[in-house]
Amino acid sequence: MLAVDGIPSTEDLQAVLPAESRLRQGPVAVIECFQQIPCNPCAEACPRGAIVMPGSISERPVFDETKCNGCGLCITRCPGLAIFVVDYSFADGEALLKIPYEFAPLPVSGEVVAAIDRAGKVVGAATVQRVQQQANRTTVLWLAVDKAIAMDVRNIRQRKEVAG
């Protein structure tokens, strides 16, 4: 439960997920912003107007999935790391995720990493497709994952061998 452990419930997630039909059309953002806090960088970043702040800057953003093309600019601007992009049209059996990442060392393209869910549990493997860095912005990892776990993966753990 979000208020107790910081992990959104199934009901919380269902409230913010794009429609199944939209998910099949190509890349689209998922905004897991569950609290009312004064914040609006995602809305300011969206060049298509897919994210708007209704009334007050302290309200949760409203997302129009029909305007989103999955560019991911909102990912780099969200200070809460609450936005990712999912693309179920990426490949047979695989989805492409674009997730925020603020750890070092950075993985490299082609690296196979452990795919981590919201609770920190390994749920599968991910292959790093791209490491997108912009000056003074959050790094965005592009990950290929099995479609069955695409909505569960929210981070990675690199599989480095420990010498010793």
C-alpha cells in the first residue's frame, strides 16, 4: 500500500495506466504520480500538451494518452522519477521501456541486467538498448524486456561479478 510502504496497489496502477488499445499502438508514457504535491515539470516539458495540471500546481497531472508519442521528455524532468514509457510494438515477445536512472556506474548498450519491480524484487532480465544522457537531466535507460513483465519493471540491477 502506497501510504505504508511506498508501493502502489493494483488499484493505484490501474487508475494511471493507458488503455489497452493505446498500449498496443506504440510508445506511450505512464505517469505514476500518486500524491498531490506542488510540481509541474512534466507538463512544462511535454511538447504535445499530453500532460496538463488541472487548476492548481499541487494537483496530480492529467494525462491525455491520445496526444502522447512516447518521446520521453517528461521522464527527464520528473524529480520524483514517476514517469516511464512503454512500447509494446517494439518486437515480438518484447516491449521497450524507457525508465529514469540515477545510479553509477551506468550500464552500456547490449548489457543484460536484472529487471527490478517496484518492491526491489528481480522479475526477469532486461537488455539495455540505449543509455540516453542529457546535460543536467536524468539519464534514461532504454530496456528490452519480456512483454509479460513490462508493466512491472521499474529499475535495474547490474549483474557485475564480484572479485574475490
